[in-house]
Amino acid sequence: MRTHTQGNGEGHAPEARNRWFGLWDGYFAVSYAVTTVLLFTTGGDPLRRALAIGALTLAIPWYAALGRGLMLHGPAGRTAGPRHLTFAAGLFLLFAAATACAIGGSFALFAVVPMLMMSLPAPPAVATASLANLTPPAVVWLTGGDWRATLPLSLLGIALSVLLGQWITKVVRQSRERGELIAELHRSREQLAEMSRQAGIAAERERLAREIHDTLAQGLTSIITLVQAAESELASQPDLAARHLALTGRVARESLSEARDFVAARTPPALRESSLARAVRRQADTLSEQTGLTARCTVQGTERPVPMPAAVVLLRSAQESLANVRKHAEGARTVAVALAYEPHTVRLTVTDDGAGFAADQDHAGYGLRGMRARAAEIDGHATVDSRPGQGTTITITVPADPAAGTEPADGTGEP
């Protein structure tokens, strides 16, 4: 289980909002500095100016402790919560106190109004900002000054507050939507990466399962069969038993070599040492030696280089087809293996005269499914034609463009 927020994409939305909010922090600092300098340089009672600066200075921790978080995440819905109202009321009181102490403190409106707009929903934000804009004329009127001179500026400030509020609300909404979109994209990317990883694991497991079935499992089956045959022949036919034991050792060595190579995902030894046709012919000869069946292997067309993926599919399909003959083709006497080189494909056909089965029913075991899967991976196809009492024919056709061939051919046309 992931313990960091970035793992589910939630950490990216705040990051997107923080990019633009850093600009606001800078603007707030500049507004405070300018207002403070203005209060220092204007005339009037020094004590009252100091009190005004103190009230504005208190707005900094008030903003940092409460307001910044509310502004960063925006107002919650259309109604203001207790924290939003508390921050807005405290900010207004500090501004009003600064303005009451020194009229120069009204310059802080440039920071107060945006903060109100970003921390409150639009209706209460506009109302509070309007009240803040009317505070300077009210202070002037209470102190006996000409409030009519400041009223137009306050009304203009209210109008600008409304426009500013609409703009800030739109910016905050777009920023939030952008942050949510970024978070969703990160979640989707992480989910896609996880799905890709799982698909890779599943594909590797499938590859290993096919390789184990086509090499180790078939080799162990042959070894068991040969050992059982040798045991029954030791007393009556020692020469034949010795031949079967020798064949057992050869199958064991070949299976060990195949296991090492498929773990390393390398070319099968049979295809490194000879051509595809010779490798298939050797599989047929091994079946004859192990079972006594008559296995014929023929090559049709002119043998040519075959791309290694296609050669591996055909060789593994030949191994599986001949293993199925040994295990399932009851009563079989002959097996015909044909390798046909066509202009853009190579076709392998394995036919036996055994008992057969109903191919239209779901009798396909792992071996037949594996053959179809192997062929499909390189845009080939595998078919099974069988009926009870009429034998079985397995056909594997794979694309093999001559220009893409990498397998060495002996050029004889016959293995």
C-alpha cells in the first residue's frame, strides 16, 4: 500500500495551485510594505500611526495562520463556513482599526479586498468588500472631515471590488479544475503503468508456462516413457533396454539445454545448430525412436531463411503436435510431418492416423491453446482437423517474408 499522496495523484492538485498562489504571497507582502511606508512618511499623531501599523502587522499572522489555507482551497460552496466568516471578520476589524487610527491605512484595501474575495463565496465577499470600501469615508465623516471628497473613490472601489471578485473567482475555479485534471491525469498514468506492469508479468508467466510445457514437460514425459520401457526390457531384451537408456540420456541433456535457453530467452539449441527443416526432421526421428511409429518428414518448396520468431513457433508447434501423437493418438501407426515454404508464409502440417477426436467440441488442452497463442503473437494461425476414427491433422501457418529471414538454410531443399 502506498503511503505518499503522490501515489494516488492527490499531491499534484495542491502543487498546481501553489504555482500561482506564490505570486499572491508576493503581492500581499508588497501591499503591506507600501502601506507601512506610507504611514511612516505621512504626518499626524505618531502614536496613532504606530497603532495603525500594529493593526496591519497583526493581519500578517492572521493571514498566515487562518486565511492562507482558506484562500488556497477556495470558499467551500455557496455558503461561508465558520472559519471563513471568522477570518473575514478579523481581517475587516484589523483593517478598520488601522484606518481609524490613520487614514493612510486605507491603502491596505489593495490587499484586503482580494483576500475577502478569495476566502468567501461571491455574495458575502462583495458585501464585505463594499463595507471595507465605505470604511475610509465613514472614518473621515466621524473625524469631521469632508467625507464627500472620498465617497466617489469608495464607490469606484466597490465597483472594482465586484469586478475583481468575479475575476478572482474565475481564476480560483480554473486553477482548481486544472489541479483536479492534473491529479486525474497522474492517477490515470499510474494506473496505466500498473496495468502495463501486470500485463508484462502475465505475458512473461504465459511465456514461461508455454516453454515449460513444450520443453521440460515433454522431455520429462519422454524420459519416463523410455525408463519404463527399459525396465520392462532389462531381463528379456538387454540390448534394446540399453538403447532406450541411451536415448533417455540424450533427451535429458536436450531438455536441460532447452531449459537453460528459455530462461535466458535465447534461441532454442535445435535452431542454433541446424536449419528449421532439420530441427523438425529430428523431432520426427526422435518420435520414431521412442515409440516405433513410422514418422515421415518432407519439405515442400525451396528451403530459405525464416525469421527466428516464426522458426521458434513452428519448432515448438512440431514438438507439441508430435508429443500429442505419443500421448493421445491411440492406434496410430504413421505420422506425416510436412514443412511447406510458400512465397510469404511457411506452413507446418502434422497428420496421424490415430483414433482422432471431435474437434468441434472443447477438447483443447493447454498444448493446443499454447500453439494457437504462439501463432497469433506473430500474426499466424493454427487449425485442428480431427474426427473420431479418422486421425488428426494440425496445421500451423506463420508469415515468413524472405527478406526478413535470419535463420541459416542449407539450401538443399531436403533436411
